[in-house]
Amino acid sequence: MTTPDFTQLSHDLAALCRETAKFIHQEAANFDRSTVQHKGLHDMVSYVDQETERRLVAGLRELLPQAGFIAEEGTEAAQETRGEFTWIIDPLDGTTNFIHGLPAYSISVALLHYEELVVGVVHEVTRDESYRTVRGGGAFLNEQPIRVSEATKLGDSLVATGFPYYKFDQLEAYLQILSQFMQRTHGIRRVGSAAVDLAWVAAGRFDAYFEFNINSYDVAAGILLVREAGGRVTQFLKDGDPIFGREIVASNGLVHTEVQAVIGTAWE
């Protein structure tokens, strides 16, 4: 099998995400909350998530017919399959924001070659920002190169996180960690889209980001963005697999050890 041109594929993927984002933007104008379905406690899905996934899958099949899929909504068009190449898709990361008419929300798509991330795109819909990356090829925002921040101390850092919304067994430890970050940083932000959090670490807007109970489709594209922008991505207290490991720390690399140390004060 001929290896695809990953750089060209990343451009084609960015174009597909940009075009698909128009549908999300259009639906946001008149979205009816009564159409929302519940997958679980506080875990919502809309017809916009599902239709966006169908559109993405149709386009991705044209770009790379041999690839399998891991997709959040598991629509009929994207039943989970793995192969040499696997697309990891979150059609609308930040569904709760979308439902309530709040920015930010995004499309996140990454490509795995066996177990290695090779292409990633995060498209933030409300700002029309396209983040694109290729393994070994750097990271870009609207085709301009981006780099992580240069903050060298946690005390000079702005940190992002996500709040648990269905699994609360680690809530006390999490609150202790938040307390430490509140006292030792410029502040904490909760944007509501892990993909956007990671893209903003890559762009230097955030210095670090952490979250647990996270899924591969939330973070896969953003992980590659951060790494290609010069940052570091791990699990909470070890290098581990942040794609499927359910917890993640991403940073500019310079404050990474301090971030992990704070997490380690309460996390087992």
C-alpha cells in the first residue's frame, strides 16, 4: 500500500473541516434545544453532532478509502473499525456550549498510522480558526506557523482544564488540585472544548491544560498540535498514552514538571 502524502492530506482535511463547519454555524443560528438527546448523565448529543459526523465520514472516505474510524457519535456511517490507518473524529467538541449558544466549539479530526498520530486538524467554529498539523511538519493556525508559549514558571502561567460531568469519584482530589492552581497561577479557564484547549496551548494562549475522564476523539488532534508546536503531552503523573489513557496534561514543556507536581499533591 502506498503511503499517503500526509502534508497534502492535512490540507485536504482542513478544507473538509472548514466546509463542514459552515453547516454547524448555520444550524447554530436557529438551534432548538428540545431536539437534544441524552447519552448519559449530562452527556448530550444533537442532530448537529450526528449530521456533522456523517458529512465528515463521507469526506474522509474519499480522502483515504482504506482508513477505519473511531468516532464519538458512532453513527451508522462510522461504526468503529481499526486498521493501518484510523481516523479519530469528534464532530462537535463542546456540544454543551453549542446547545447553549456559547463559544467555543470545534471539529476535531486526527489520523493514526498504526499507533502513531500523523495528521490533525481542529477547526474552532465560532472564530473560524483552522489549526492544522502533520507529524514532523509543525503546527499552523490559518496557515501561519504557531508555537507554544515561553512561560518558564507556573506562577506566570494561565492554565486550562475541563470539569467532570458524569464521573465524580475523583472530585475531591480534583478540587484540591484546582485550589492549588488558583493560588499558584495567573488563573484557570474552563473553555468547554478539550480540542480547543489543546489548540490554544499550541498557539501559546494557554501555558498548560489538564483533564481526566477524557476520550481519544476529544484530544487526538490536539495532542499532535501541541507536540508539533514545541510542547509536551503526557498523562497526569507519567508519560503514558494520553490518546487512550483517559487523562492528559499538555503544556509548553517549560512548566510541565510543575504542573505534574501540583497534580501529584492530590492525585493517586
